Amino acid sequence: MAALSKSTSSYVADDIEVLEGLEHVRKRPSMYIGGVDTRGLHHLIWEIVDNSVDEYLAGHCDEISVQLHKDASSITVEDNGRGIPVDTHKKTGKSALEVILTTLYAGGKFSEKNYLRSGGLHGIGSSAVNALSETLIATVWRDGHEWRQRFKRGRATTKVEQVRPFRGHGTAIYFKPDDEIFRRVQFHADTIRQHLEDISYVHGGLKLTFFDEAKNEKVLLHHPDGIAAYLNKIIEDDKRKCVHEGTFGIDKEEDKIRVETVLRWTESTDEHIRSYVNGIRTRGGGTHESGFRAGIAKAVKNYMDVHDIKTKGLSITPDDIREGVVGIISVFHNDPMFQGQTKDRLNNPEMASMVDGMVRSALETWLNNNRSVADAVIGRIILAARAREASREAVKEVRRKGAGSRRSNLPGKLLDCRSSDPEECELFIVEGQSAGGTAASGRDSRTQAVLPLKGKILNTESLALGKILQNQEVKDLVETLGTGIGPHFDPHKLRYHRIILLMDADSDGYHISTLLLTFFFRHMRELIQQGRLFLAQPPLYKIEVGKERHYARDDVDKEEILAKIASNRTVDVQRFKGLGEMNADQLKETTLSPKTRTLLRVDIESAVEADATFAQLLGKDASERYRIIMDEAAEADDLDV
């Protein structure tokens, strides 16, 4: 016991920290805005804009303006809503405005009294923005006057001041993010405008104005046709060809939940669905998106069964039905359960069956009432099923006739799997021999192959095919995949139906991943469109608490885990500098095993934007890269070099 007493004597009550007010936000900002990089910086704008959108959803606002000031480091968001209350909050003795902007979990959206539906639900957004701002000025118009209150780093520096008589109503929030928190405070006009344009489509009746003060440019973003116009824009931007006339859509409300959807089938080989909840983009999908996908498949299957459509031995799968679908689902929910403060995914369990039922019945009726459209859709689906079956048979035939010779032509450094069935096989492309050795030891050798790359693969952007094939690493990759390249490219010969990029979570790893993505986008894009390419998500941290072990993929994940651990427990945090530092069991548990890993599927939201981005970042013209490097120089602080 003496030894135990000695080891704990340095840990006493005075060591327990109590973070008051908004101190926790400043200490762990990643938990609230996803990071202190460019994405996290812009997330501050989205939080304030979302509050204004909530006023629109409540029926009290129809105009929102966002002004990027000349310094590009400060923003004003203004709306013509009711105006934040400024009267005294009885419990605290402070103005309601001050309580909302300086207190976590304070707001008017925890019940349905003032907001039936809203994107801001946690009482965190505006107070987090205030905490992370060097300066914030709130101006409110209500009760016949203009009111103003100033804040600095989350604390009020003035009381609410009655400035002048005013007949209108609304709220304006000016804020300048704190350079003590963010690596670089520099907003991007294009990012803001694109986000606001998305919002203007999802909320068809809302007028959004963006004013770039430096360029003296003002643009009105207003799309009364809503997500139907948005769907047309996506199809046109990606240059997809539709297989039928007309657009399917529903706009229904049930149990205070409103569901809007639109979709069309195209000739593209990929499925592209965008989902929103209360106007917020749910990039991680969720139960509403799952219900949307299931409803589409069931509706078409029911239609085919009712009309006794023969498929001559073809087995139609849900993937065949949804191939080429471009769709948008927008849900307005009175009590959405988001995954995390950044709201990337919806978790409400009831939404899957609700959306499934709505879409299934409405889409089946639409197909019955538009038989020519239905015929075109069914023809498209049968072609997809035949292509899939032909691909499987072609692979089997190639394997039967020449599996031995094909294997003998594979690169010597490839650690191949034993199975020869592409549908169950996956290839891990890893960075270096060290990581390759660890991955080889932790893999399932029956279905998982490993191809280690030496150094950084060639930048294939703007290079001729002949030049590309002179590179040994590219040749090894092409031979491993089995598809050929250029005029000889044949996706039916793909030896692995999952291609997984497994790189270190550092700047070199990101660079190699970008070079590989460039190669696949330029020379094997069909594999991306078929959903064959993935990014592994190896952990960046190992967190040990006694005998408990946790893994964190990034800083945000780490902060969330640490926040859940009792403050009186000893925590050991280890940062992995590379995959080679992990042992085989750890890599298997976190990254290789399908039962426990997380994969990100590579998708092409907009072929036009992707093409421009690759050309900009990796093309021959260095002037644009120079501009980006100079603009983002401060981000170099985050590089792991």
C-alpha cells in the first residue's frame, strides 16, 4: 500500500480542472467544429447561417445575406427573422442574447414551442462561434429598436445597448475568428458561395445574397423550383444522359416529418444520391438515405412482379435497379438525431421505414402511370444486370482458360490472395515495404492481397500513356489489377472487386493517395463509377486507459474519446507516425478486418469539378498551385514532416 500511496500523492483535488463558460470550446474546438483547419473555419459560417435558416423554417424569415468583408477574415450574416430576444433571462439575470451567445446548451430549439423543425438543436452552434471568435458583434432589430452587444473570445464586453429606434426585425452577426485558435483565418469566397447555392436549392422559397466586398460582387441565389432544379443542375454539370423523360418526385408530410425526393435514371454506371436533413447536407448518409435506396429498389421490383416482366434467367439485384440513378432526398424532421455536432449523418431509426414506405408506394404508382418511362427504366436495369452477369462470366472464363499464366505474369512484390474469385477478393495498395509487411501479416491471406509501392507513384496528370507505362510502379499496378490500360482497358478482367488505398495518415501518405486517385480518375474511371475504389481509415492515435484500448482516426475522434473518459483516470495517448509502427494485430483490428474497419468509398460527385481540381493541383500549369500554396501557407503548420 505504501507504493500505491506514493504513486497517487501527486494527484489531488486541486488537479481537477473545471472549465467554465465556453472554455471547453476553446480548449477542444475540434469537438464542436470538426477541426481548426479551413473546413473548421468555414463551419463557423454554416452554424450562423443554419440559425437564420431555422427562422425561415419557422416561417419568420425569407431573406438571408452573407457578407465577406475586404479582409477576407471576417463575416456578417444577416436575416429578416424575428430577432434574437434581448429581454432579461430570469434564471441568469442576463439578456437572452448574452445567454444564447455565451452558454453551451442554451437556445430555443429544445422544444417545439418556437421551432418545429431546425438544423441547430444542441444549443451549441452560435455559442461555439462566439467562443472561437476574436470579436463578435450581435445586432438585433426587434421591439421597435436596434440593439447591440459586443463579445470577445466568448465573453461579453458590453451589456445590450439600445442603439436607436427601428421599425424592422431581424438579426446580424458579425464575427472575426480568433487566430489564436485557427492556423489561418482566411475565408474562401467560392466555398461560401457554393454552400449558399446548395442551401438555396434545398429551400426553394428562400432568397440568399452573397456579397464579396473585396471584389464588390453581389449575387442573389434563389431557386423557386427547389431540389427539382438542383437535380437538373447535377445531371447537366456531370454531363449525364438521362434514359427517360420526366422526373419522379414526392413532397409528403407525415407525423410532423416532411420528406422531399426527386430522382432520374441516367446511362451512367454509378449511383449518385445526395441527402439533407433540415437543409443540412448529410454527407455520411443515414437512415433517411438508406430508406430512400431501399424504397427505389422495392418499388421497381414490385412493378416488375405485378406486370410479370420476364428477365430470361437474369437475377435482378438492388444495385442493378439503382445503377445510374441520380437522386436527392431532403427531410425536415422535428427531432433529428445527428451523429455529432457537425451533423454528417442522421441516426433516427424510424426514418428508414418511413422513407422506404413513402418512396416505394409513390414510385410504383408513378411507373404505372408512365408506362413509356417504366419501359425505359426496366430496359436500363436489364442492361445493367446483363453487364454484371457478363462481367462475372468473362472473369470466370479468363480464370478457367488462363488463370495460371495470368498469375505467373504478376509482379513479384505482390502478396496475392489464394482465392481466384474477384467478388470476394480485395487488394490493399500500401505505402512501402514496412507497411506491406505488417499488412501481409495481419491480412486474411485467402481473400486479401497486398501490393506495396516503392516511393511515390508517378504523377500521371497530363502525361501520355506511353510515358506512363515506362514507370515500373504503374506497370506493377496495372498488371496486378488485370484490367489493362488505355485502349486495352477491360473492367471485366478486374481481379479484385475492392481496391483499397492504405497509406500513412501524414503528408506523404496524403500525397501518394492523391497521385493514385489521379491515376484511377484519368485512366480507370469506370472502376470508381462502379464503386470499386476505397480509402482505408487507419487510426492516428492509440488511447489506453488502464486495460481499455481505444483508437482514434484523427484529432476530432481523439478529442471525443478523451472527453468521455473520467478526468481521474490515467490516460496514455500514442500517435502512430506510420503504419509500420503498428503491429499486425493492431492493423488487422483497426484497418484490415471487414468486421471492425471503416472504409471510405471513393465517389465522383461532379465529374466537372473533379476534372478541374485534378488539373489545378497536378497539371502542368504551376501558377494556380502557386496561388493556392501562398493562400494556404499557414496550413503548413499541420504537415507531419
